[in-house]
Amino acid sequence: MSGLFLFFNLMNLFYFFLLLGAILMLINIIAANSLKKNIPGGFVGKWLSLMLVFMFFFFLAEAGSFFFIATIRYLPLSYFLISLVLFFGSIYVAVTVRFIQHLLKELEVRK
């Protein structure tokens, strides 16, 4: 039981969720890229391309953090990197919401 408790410390959970997030983001990139092939362009196509760029940066941040954060000895740098990921995550959510709003408008026009 104590071996299981040692596995579930915060640092191991950090790496577990980081790796899981990177794998999930890679799957999302593949799915969004297949959607991109079916969208003719216009506003929805442009914003989906922007979302793909952000998704790629998220994947790089998650995969790179898995290897990079363990070697950081300067703690404020790791806080800075994490804050950047969270900041760009907020931008990604804003882009996603705007994308969905315009997608719904285009779907209403085509009814």
C-alpha cells in the first residue's frame, strides 16, 4: 500500500496528467485536421486554422514540459512557463467560443 501511495505524489500526478494531456491534444489535432479538409473556407475555415495553430502550441507545451520542467532549477522560470500556457489557453477558449458562435450563425443562414 505504501508503494501505491508513493506513486501518487504530486510530482508523479503532474507528469501523468501532462503526458495524458499531450496525448489527448495530439488526438484532437488529428481530429481537427480531418475536419479542416471538409470545411470549404470562409470565416469558419480561417478560425479552424487558427485553432489548429493553438492546438499545436498546446501540444508542444505539454510534451516539452514533460521533459523540460524536471530540469528547471530556477523555480520562477517554471511558474512563468506555466502562466504562459494558461494565458494562451484562455486565448484558445476565446477563439473556440467565437468559432462556435459564427458556426451557428452560418448554420442558421443555410436552414
